[in-house]
Amino acid sequence: MESSLAISRGAKRAPIAWRHVRDQVGLYGAAILLALWTLAPIYLIALSAFSTKAGVSAWPKSLLPTNFSTDTMQFFINSKGVLQSVGNSVVVALLTIAASLLLGAPGGYALARFRFKGKQTIQLSFLISKMFPTAILSVPLAVTFLQLGLYDTVWGVALIHTAMALPFVILLTAGIFVGVPRDLEEAAQTLGCTRMQAFVRVVLPLALPALAAAAIFTFVISWNEVFAATIITLQHRTLPAQVLSSLNDSPLYYRFAGGFFMIVPALIFIFLIRKYLLNMWGSVVR
Amino acid sequence: MAGIKFDSVRRVFGKTVASNDVSLEIKDGEFMVLLGPSGCGKTTLLRCLAGLERVDGGRIYIGDRDVTDLAPRDRKLAMVFQSYAVFPHLTVFDNIAFGLKMQGRPKDEIKRRVQEGAELLQLQDYLARYPAQLSGGQRQRVAVARGIVMQAQVLLMDEPLSNLDALLRLQMRAELKRLHAEIKATTIYVTHDQVEALSLGDRIAVMKSGRIVQCDVPMNIYDDPASVFVGGFIGTPPMNFLKGVVSAEGAPQVVVGESRIAPTPAQTPALAARRGQPILLGIRPENLAFASSAQRNTLRGHVVVVEPLGSHKLLTMQVSGETIKVSVPPDQSVASGNDVWLHFDADKIRWMDAGSGDTIH
Ligand SMILES: Nc1ncnc2c1ncn2[C@@H]1O[C@H](COP(=O)(O)OP(=O)(O)OP(=O)(O)O)[C@@H](O)[C@H]1O
Ligand SMILES: [Mg+2]
């Protein structure tokens, strides 16, 4: 009895194992293709950014770093306006982080903890706000900023970036706060905390790593944003705006170096926080 | 003075009535046990008292204060959560000290009281650890210690020993009883474990579907259940119930299968009022004994299973087509397949209405 059972199980197992292998191959094949799709350009940019100035325009290209050199990068970094724009980018990003967390985290907390009318609608409308291309808004935006005295200031750029980052920050932080069990807050309250104290003493410490990740994500959004930054600045350009505006009258190797310089921080940060980004859609949808 | 009074407390979740106009008074220093099946509203009642759940109706008083609308921290009570709710980012010491720190107690007092609490729950060796480094049972003990060290006048415990092994549970039960005798906090204690309920409670409130169906001292709950539900819920194994019919004429008797059962004089009037009607006979397994022959108040039973349990033998038997449990002394000679006579004293019988299940007095 027992042995016949084992045989029939074994017989069934073979096709299942084969299907499993096929599925795995398919899955990994697709993943590799997808990864190549994004990694190949990055690799090519890196390759050019670290070759000699002549090497950048050499043809045919070698796919291996045969003429490695830091000349190109040095030229880029020492170019007029680059360092200043890096400074602007950092300031804008920091302002964006501060503003979007200050505004977004309470929103996320509310979504995570309270049930209220129209919650679903509100959650959706955050995403709908992302549907309008900045291009449509650019002219009215520039005019308004001129009137408000925000035109060509880091404040103005930070304000736009905050508006862009806010939907993500709210959804991200909602996911984070859902992950902190409500009981812990309640226990703190029965032990003598006000709601606020319970938040500061219990929720915040537990959410801090994830909140830091949300901050980094915001940093990346701001650091990479080019369109709005170009439209509403002249003298006080962020790095992407600076690179974009000098793109037409700069040599090829400058462009590659600039591209690489901009990609790297984003890549590093996204890598550091990947775990939390996957959380964004998963846990808020209850 | 910190008695507790629930006055028609109501809490509704959508269609579920978790607290259905519960009224309950708990005296200062009393140890009240809430007992009932899963989902009957025990936790909800505690949470309403703690201020973690708003009530949809009714008032709650602690002492002579109406606390219905107070924030949890202003109710001055300590609560041990069913889910432990131990803070993962704090060490065991800081967890236990949390409430004392919030009260701004001096450092050495905090240290002393945390030590005491840790000793009581055998946590001395774990004070520097984080909850993630503890077993489930240890975490639960941290939760209990954290509540106890507050020495609040009102202590709420939601299944505080549920995750401990049998031996530790036995120890902790005795410790909690000793502790209560010492600090005399008004205590509400939720449990599924009826032995715990019977051993700890000054009184037991049995709940069902958001209502308290009986609230009394443990022995009365056990001996005199208010309904089939309570009798069938309390006791391991619980009370047996047999269907019968009150005789239509003559002195009121109850016909169960082939047997005729005569009530005690005290029970007679209630039965006389139900002539010809169906009725339920409730009898606890330990109140049945073997008899050598048919006599007054005997039932014919067929032994199906014999389980020797050390202190007694537990029998599963068929009586007039129904399955009952019978507890007999360990030296009683009996084997499955035997047909025996079962005898009982009429005053151990509880009569229940066949329709509503309520006890007839
Ligand atoms: N936040 C809530 N939302 C919706 N329904 C709830 C909520 N809390 C409790 N309930 C429902 O109320 C009823 C009572 O729940 P409660 O937690 O008080 O039961 P309990 O007696 O503590 O059960 P257990 O012994 O399993 O802990 C249950 O039917 C439960 O599903
Ligand atoms: Mg419960």
C-alpha cells in the first residue's frame, strides 16, 4: 500500500518538476532581459564617462574598459556651473525631503490608522494627480512663480518637487505605519502616553528605518527631476537642469560624464532602500 | 476605591454586536474572570473599559468617576494585551519600566520595581534582551510584568497565561493569586481556561455573543449553571444533557428512555407546571456512579470508551440513544462493551427548558 502510494506520487512528480524548471527558466530569462534593457545603457554611459576624451568618440567602440581614464569626469566636474548646481540640487533635495515628510507622513499615518469616508477616493486621487504632465502646467507655473517671487529660487524648485513627491511619500509612509502594530500604540497609551507621546516613543522609533528610506526615495525623485527645474530656473540651476541647458553646446564626453554623475547617487540610494519600495503597493491595500 | 461598573455598555462593529448592553458591577479589590467562547466579546469589553474602544451606548465607571469619555491614560489602569504588545525596540527592562518612566518615577524606584516584577515572572535573566530574542511565553511574561509593576488600582489581563507551558502556567496561576491577595487591585481577567477561571476568580462572568449570561461565584457557576450553554461550557468534560418528558399524570416524574426520574421535593412544583412537556436533564459526569441494579433514579448505560486518566476513569457511554461522559474512580472495574446501571442523587440534577435551554428553578 505504502509503496504503491510512493510510486504514484513519484510518477506525478516528474512532470511537475519539469514544469517548475520551465517556469523558472522563463521567469529568469524575462528578468534578465528586463535588467539588460536598463543596465546596458548605464554600462555604456559609465564606459564612456571613464575613457579618455578621444576614446568617447572612437569607433568602433570596445565594450570593455580598454582606455580607462578619469580625465572626462574631471573635466565635467570642473566645468563652469557644475559644482554650484550640485550644491543647488542638494539644497533642493533636502528642502523637498523636509517638506514632503512633514506634510506626507501625517497623511500616511491617517490612511494607515483611521477609517474615514472617501479614503479609497483620496488614495486614488493621489495617483491621478500624477497623470498631468508637467509640460501642461509649465507656463502657468512659471507665471505664478514669477508673481510670487519664487522664480529662479531653490525654494520654488523644492516646492514643485514636494508636490511631485507627495503622493509617493504618503503611500509609502502609509505602508510603513500599517506595518507598526496598532496594539503597541494602544499599550503605550494605557501606560500613560498621550496619542502624541505614543507616536513619538513607540511608532516613530519603529518606523524610523523605513522613514529614512522614504526620505532617500524623495531625494532621488528631486535629484533626477529635470523638466520643472529647467523651466523655473535661470541662474540657480539644479544639476540636471544645468546639464540639460548646456547639452547643445558641450562636447560628447561632457554629456556622458554628466549623465554618469547624475545616475550614480540615484542608483546607490535606490539599491539601499529597495526593500521599502516593494512595500509601497503591498501593504496599504487592505 | 476603584470598583468598576459597566452600565448597559454597547459596542457594535458593522453587523456584529460585540457588547450587547452589558451591565456588570465589580467590587473594589475583586478578582473578576471573564469566560466565554472565542469571539463572544471579552476583549471588546476590556478595551471599552481601557478607553481603547469608544462605546456606542452606556456608561463606564471606575470608583465614582464616569470614565466613559476619558483618554486611556487618564483612566489609571494597567492592561495586559492578548497580543502581548511588547515594544520591539526596547529591552525587557525598558519594556517593564515604560509605564513607570511615563509616571516620572525616580530611577532607583523604577529599578527596584522592575526587578521585583521580573523576579515574579522569572525574567531576571532576560532583562537586557530585546523581545525578538525571547520565546512567545517569555514575551507574554514581559507583557504581564509590564502591567503588574504599575500597581494600578485596576488591572486588566487578557488571557495573560495563554501561551505558557502547562507547568509554568500552574506556577503563574498561583503567583497571580498570591499577588492579587497582596496588592488587592480590582482585576478583570479574561481566559479560555476554566480551571484558571475557577481557581482565580472571586466571581466568574460567563459571556456569550456579547452578553453576560451568568455572573456568580465559581462554585455556583459550576453547580448551578444558569443554562445549557453555561453547563455545557464549564467543566472538563462539561455537564451531560439528556432529553426527557415530564409525565402527564400522577406525581411529576421525568421519563428518560426506559427510566423514570423522581425530582426532589424542591424541584417538584416547577416540574408539575410542565406536565407532558419535553425537558432536559443536566448531570455532571462525576455525579454519576455505577449501581448494581435498577433502583430509584437509575439509567441504563452502555460503555463505549474507557479512558484511564490517573485520578479517575473517564467513560464515554450511550444512554437512551445519547452520548454522555461519566467519571468513575480509578479502581472501578469496567470495560468497553459493558452494560451497566448508573445512579445519581436527585439533588445533583439540574432541569433545563428544552426550548430556551434556561435552567428551571
Ligand atoms: N475592530 C473590529 N472590527 C470589527 N469587528 C470586530 C473588531 N473587534 C472585534 N470585532 C468582533 O467583535 C466580536 C468580539 O470580539 P472580541 O475580540 O471581543 O472577542 P473575544 O471574546 O476577545 O474572543 P477571543 O477569545 O478569541 O479573544 C467578534 O465577533 C469580532 O469579530
Ligand atoms: Mg480576546
